[in-house]
Amino acid sequence: MSEQAETGEQVETAEQVETAEGAATESEVRAVAGRARAAAADLAPLSRAAKDAALHIMADALDAALDSVLEANARDVAAGRTAGLDAGLIDRLALDPERVAAMAQSLRDVAALPDPVGEVLRGYTQPNGLEIRQVRVPFGVVAMIYEARPNVTVDAAGLALKSGNAALLRGSASAHESNTVLVEILAGAAEKAGLPRDAIQRVPGTDRGSVLHLLRARGLVDLVIPRGGAGLINHVVENATVPVIETGVGNVHVYVDASADLDMAERIVVNAKTSRVSVCNSAETLLVHRAVAGEFLPRITSALQAAGVVVHGDESFAALDGVRAATDDDWEREFLSLDLAARVVDDIDDAIAHIRRWSSGHTEAIVTRDLGAARHFVARVDSAAVMVNASTRFTDGGEFGFGAEIGISTQKMHARGPMGLAELTSTKWVVTGDGHVRD
């Protein structure tokens, strides 16, 4: 689930795929949000046993409805090909029996995770005898806006339910048929389990107008999480009047320090760039200390080119065969491809300055044998995750031991970095007295 969640997908506008549904009015979107709000009030006090039982029933329902899911998805794939969606989007859109089985298993996996709701974060007794506790509670209504992947519909519904939230799901037009069937299956199964059917709903409409109505449903929607490419995320952030958690865009750097073990550095750089290029924790820029550049540049360039990577380098790198001259566009770009920007820096502070200027705040890594350099880098690099002698590919909810992930936050609110179940909760204070009054 988490590896899927980190993908930085291409921007896909609603106009790319024609659907029968079209526009939705503001009143239609607000009506759906209102029903979700009523459902959220019933979800909040549910026991873990009730939520876990519902997740298992939803998983079984997905398995039983395999044929109808695949039929709906085949219609989406056919429409996408007709509309000219590229091969990468078609691949993310397409389902097969194995992918549907994995979606069902993801719900069972979520059921096995600890329930964050009710966890006491702080608790103490004041001298006057008042008992004070800060406990985790659901947000209420969580809206997900996402591109292409129908598996996100299932992931988001499961994670929202386990954390006690009602889910409003707004997928892209390209997955309209798939998402419609999936939400019907999941909502029906939740109702069968005794939960409110409106706990899982698809937001009506396939145009951008319905997204805007959702983003401005203050008082009905508690949180919006966009998941996809930079275009989608920017559209949501710039237009929302409800709280937003930004996820996913990753201009990720690896810095090779003067004291680095160069064998280790080569392994980390190649892995960070090539193990999966279309994800937000894939490295996009390599920075190399000038003290080791003479030895390391030919070596790492050769290793990257052998793996199919096109290096876009500064003057030092561009002197090597096959390296393209880098531009400012390369320093700020999230390639999501077998391309890598590369530069020689004078020292660690030069590397940090480059990262501060160009980073998206996702993940940065240092390769070094100098403990002081590692501490300096960690203290001064302001990103959601900082790796020391490890690949950037480890910024992932599964790798962090969360068991599930809704996305990777690059902002500085309560949720930063991989977002698991706990990040889908807020807190409230519970104060217990014995007739206490304040003087």
C-alpha cells in the first residue's frame, strides 16, 4: 500500500477522458459532504472490533465482486486509450485479478494495525485534583483527491474507516467507472457490517467544478488530502478554504561528503535513483564534495549510465562523456524518470545551500563517515526526512514500520513525512474533576 501511495503521478485533467456524469452542482457536492458528516459522528465512538470486522467484510466483498470490478475497469482502460492517455497512466489505471486481490488484502492488513483512536498522548493530575488527558480522535470527514489509480479508492476508504473518519473520494475521470463500482462495493459492505453507508462516498462529478465545490465545503469537510502530481497538488492548495495536507512532490537530493565510503556512496546513489523512478522518494539530484570529485565522478557516472540514467551535470560532470549540461530547470525538476541532475559542491555548507534553494522538502541524504558532518547536515537540512548513509527510497510508511500509508506530507503541520493512521487523527483534551470550580 505505501509504495503505491508515494507515487508522484503525472497531471491528469478531467477533460482527458469523457464520462457520462460530467458536472456536479455545489448543492450536490455539499449534500454528499453533509451525509458524510452525519456518518462521521457515528463512526467516531466505534470500537476497534467493529471497525476491523467491517474491514474484513469489505475485503471479502471485493474478492466476491472481482468480475464486476474488472468489467468496469476494462471500460475505463478502453476509454483512456481512446483519449490518448500515455502508457504510464494506463498501467496505473489498469486492474487485474492480482491487483484486486492485493487491494482486498490491504484492507485486511489495515484491520491488523493498532487503532489510534483513544490513544492517550499526555495525561497527568493537577495539584487541585483535576485529571487531564490529551487523546487521539478522528478528524471527522476526510476528502481524498487523487489521480488514475483505482487502488487509492480502497486504500483511502480503509485507512479512513480504521481511524474513525468518513471518506469522501474524488478520483480522476479516467477511473470513473472503476471508482463508482468500488465505492458501491465498499459502502454496501460497510452497511452490511452495521456501519453507516455514507461513511464511504464518491464525490459526484468528473469536472474541476466538483473539486472546487469540495475544496470550499467549510464546516462539512475537515481535511483534504491531494495525492498525485504537482499540478493537482497546487490546484488543491491554491483553491481550498478547508485544511489541506500536501503530499508527494519530491525533489530529492543525495550528498556525497568528503569522508564518504565511495563504495557505499555508489550503492546508495544508484539505488536511490534507479530502484523505482516514478516515485516521490527517488533521487533527482546528486551533490558531490569537490575533495572526492576526481575519483567519484567518473565512477558514479559510469554506474548510472550503465543503469540507463541520463546525467544532467554542471561543468565538472559535463566534461564526462554522455553527460548533458544542467540548467536551473534541472535543479528544480522532479524528473520521475531515468534522469538525474548532478553537481560538484565546494563543501557541506555549499551542498546545504543548494538543497535549501531547490528542495521540495521531501527527503535528503548524506553519505559520510564523519559523525560531525552527519550531525551538521541533519541539523541544517529542513526536509521531512533526512537519511544518513541510507537510500532516500526508505521514506515510506511501510519501511518506517507504519504498516500503511495515505501519502507523504511535505509540509510542517502535525503530519510530516509518511502519514499512517495516527496522522489521520486530531486530538482533544478530556478533563475530569469532582465538582471542581475555578476561583
